[in-house]
Amino acid sequence: MKVEVFADADTVAKEAAALVAAEARAAVAERGTFVMAVSGGRTPWLMLRALAREDVPWEGVHVVQVDERVAPPGDTDRNLTHLTESLLTEGSLNPVHVYAMPVEALDLNSAAERYAATLQELAGSPPVLDLVHLGLGPDGHTASLVPGDPVLEVTDADVALTGVYQRRRRMTLTYPIINRSLRILWLVTGNDKTAIVRRLTDGDTAIPAGRVNRDQALILADRAAVKDNGD
């Protein structure tokens, strides 16, 4: 696991956008397609807006969701709302290349299975995503893999549902598909993350984030998030 530290969240977002753009160009040049999974959060939305201004072969880019809250369309709780504002309003991504988690379905378990099938169509069986962007919560959660939830033990599905967490159920990618991805990009900002960043970099598997594969992982952090970690 490699860690790169920048002055502030804005710089982290810009550096992340440049990295994603480079990965997209390389993947599309080699295979004709680039499939990335995106999480929510303030810094990721900054990254996506910056990405919209980068040199990206958009015709080959496909964007899926790492996780999503079970909420109505357009709700500010929805990651999709911010994702589309960033990449569709400000960028050149084809709207049909954004694959929303079907959290509005009446049968959420069947919806999760359908989303897993969509990932297979995009990225093979089993699906191997080119890049998964992850955030890190102060409680050690990542994606919607939250402490104490049974979703942490799902090994036979790439998409699953959580219980209620911060007022909402979630649909989330699980460890198997995250850990198969070619690149894991963590964006971690803010002074409320210092203790949990240390646990992540130390490989503490007692936190959900610590169970994510470290071999292909890169953390882009601001100084606030690592200020107590010897930086």
C-alpha cells in the first residue's frame, strides 16, 4: 500500500483526477474500455469535477457505483445525484455509460443480483474492475462495508445489501469484487481521519477497511488526515 500526501483536499482531488485519467487512457488504448467504480463524499465529487476537465477517452469509459443509499431519485443522500452532476453536467461521459445501483426497486435482493449481472456484462465473469475508488469513514468503514454488519461476511456475491446505517439501508460492492480490481484508489481527507488512517496503513483487519487488498492500493491523503501519523 502506497501513500501520497498533499497539502489539502482540493489538491488530492486534482491529483486523483489526473491519475484516473491516465489509467483510463492506458486501459482504453490497450483494451478499448475502462470500468471504474466510484464512491460518494465531498472530495470524490471534487475529483469527478476535475476529471471532467481532463483528457479522457470518454467513449470507452464506464462508471459503476461502489455503494448507494436506498433513497428516492434525486435525493441529496444519493451518491448518484452528485455523480451525474459532476460527470454528466460538467463532463462528456455518455449517460448510458453510468450504471446506477437499482436502489428504488421493490425487491432489493433481486436488484442486487441484477446489478452483479450488469458488472459481469461490463467486466467479465467474475468481473474485474479497472479501478475502484474508496473513501474511509472515521469508524473504519469503506464502501458501505460497515462495522458489525453481516455484509462484511458476504463471499458469494459481488453486490449485497446492508442493514440500516446512518438512517439508510445501502447497496454495496463486497470484498470479493473490490479485491479483484486492478487498482484501488483511496481518497482520505480531514483531521477526523488521522487515527483510522494509521490503522488502515498498519493493516488492521479489525476495521472493515483493513480487509481490502493492499497490493494494488494507493492512498491519496491531505496533510490533515496524516498529521498525527508522522508526517
